[in-house]
Amino acid sequence: MRIEGSNIFLTGASSGIGAALAVELTRRGARVAGVSRRPSAGVAVSISADVGVAADRERAVAEALGALGRIDALINNAGVGVYAPSWQCPMEELRRMFEVNFFGAVDLTQRVAPGMVARGQGLVVNVASIASKVPLPWFTLYSASKAALEAYTRGLRMELARTGVGAMLVCPGYVQTGFQGAVLGGRPPAKLVSGKRFASTAEAVARAVADGMEKDARTVLTPSLGWALVAASRLAPGLVDGQLLAMMESAGDE
Ligand SMILES: NC(=O)c1ccc[n+]([C@@H]2O[C@H](COP(=O)([O-])OP(=O)(O)OC[C@H]3O[C@@H](n4cnc5c(N)ncnc54)[C@H](OP(=O)(O)O)[C@@H]3O)[C@@H](O)[C@H]2O)c1
């Protein structure tokens, strides 16, 4: 798609990857409607809404359409994690996470995609994670929510293939943002926190996503070295699972 001159509905624009994306897309000539609970800086329209609440999603789309006239790209970037083990995590926390990470994205797509289909162009970008391809034991339920988003994105792309509307999946690796501080429950393994120096920046992810949008990419996995982990996980799942488990256990019961 052509970012210059486009109108983009971006969730999770108040922080991290979304905030960097708002800057990058604006720099490339888009008008961005940033949607999050806290205000988004530097966007054409800042809409305060909880994407985990259906009434807020409905209002946010109406406000964005009112301000921008049409939506050329929907970027479902807002997301939260839960560190609690899957066999202990309160169901309420799990449902809340899926409402933000998965149902919110599907609902926003249902609200926005019909307009795109009617115009014969548009793009839906879903920000999943490398955890959608390689489940992380300290993040089992989060991985499941992102795997659902990945399967959904792939199916949506096929459903819309003849309409001129695309769907792109984004799978970031570890990115230095406020994400870990915003989890709904549980705590990460200490080793993961100490591995922060290996994290990529939100700005690098934002550039990769914007490049992917302009190239009509299917998937943006960043950093691209992550593909090696994905391949290893497909070829030798037992080995990769063992390494991930060792990484979690070596961190102790944090
Ligand atoms: N950081 C990583 O290592 C990493 C790796 C892979 C994938 N990701 C994914 O990247 C996306 C962005 O995460 P980030 O790292 O940039 O984290 P972040 O700094 O915590 O930003 C998350 C954004 O999502 C918004 N958000 C969260 N819950 C929301 C809700 N209920 N309603 C509306 N907005 C909500 C937050 O805004 P408010 O709090 O203002 O509502 C914030 O703008 C997420 O989908 C995450 O799963 C992150």
C-alpha cells in the first residue's frame, strides 16, 4: 500500500511499538488515528478507548471515520501479556487478555474491513509476536493468544484475496518497551529481564512494519534472525522446547 496520503487507524499508539509506529507513519505522510486508553502523542487524532471493550471499539471507529473520512489501514497493535502459568492463571485474566489481543482485533476488523472491501483497497495489520510461532513457557497463554491472531490473519488474507484488501502479520522478537510492566498478571523469569540488552528498539520495529506495509509483505518478522528460531522450532521442536525450558528454570522461580 501507499502510506503517503493514507488514513491509518492504529491501536496501542500511546506507548512502545505503537508510539514509534505513529511517528514513522506520520513521517511517511499518513494521517494517524491513535487509539489507546492514554492519549497518543503526535498523531492527527488521539482517541481514548479500551480495545478490550466492545462499546469503546464501536465509538473509536466512529470517531476515526468522523475525523478522517475513511480508513485505509487498520493496525491492531494494542496488546497485553499474562505471565501466570496456564494451569493457574485466573480465567478472568485470560479472558481479558484474549479480549484485547484477539477479539478486539477481530471486532475492529469486522467494523473497518467492509468499507475497505467496498472501495477495493485496504490493509489490516495484526501485531502478533514471535511467540505466535514458538510458544514461550513463561508466556504460554500470551503465546496462544498471538497464535490465534496469526491463524486469523492468514485466513483473513485468503478470505479477502479477491477484494483488493490485504492482511499482514507482524512478529516482533523481544522489544524494549513498557510491555513487561503492563502485564495483567504474574512475573517474568529474571533471565528474560536481564536479557534486555539483546532487545530491539520500538523504532526499528516501526521502520520494519512501515517497510512491510509499503511492500505488501505477508509477514514482518523482526529482527529477521528470529526466522532461524522459527525454523529450528519446526525442525527440532523438542530441542527448542528444552532450551526454552532451561532458560526459564535457570532463572529460578521468579
Ligand atoms: N515488547 C515486546 O517484546 C513485544 C514482542 C512481541 C510482540 N509485542 C506486541 O507488540 C504490541 C505492542 O506492545 P509494546 O511492546 O509496544 O507494549 P507497550 O509499550 O506496553 O504498549 C502497548 C500499547 O497497547 C495499548 N493497550 C494495551 N491494552 C489496551 C487496551 N485495553 N485498550 C487500548 N489500548 C491498549 C497501550 O495503551 P494504553 O495503556 O494507553 O491503553 C499501549 O499503547 C503488543 O501487541 C505486544 O503483544 C511486543
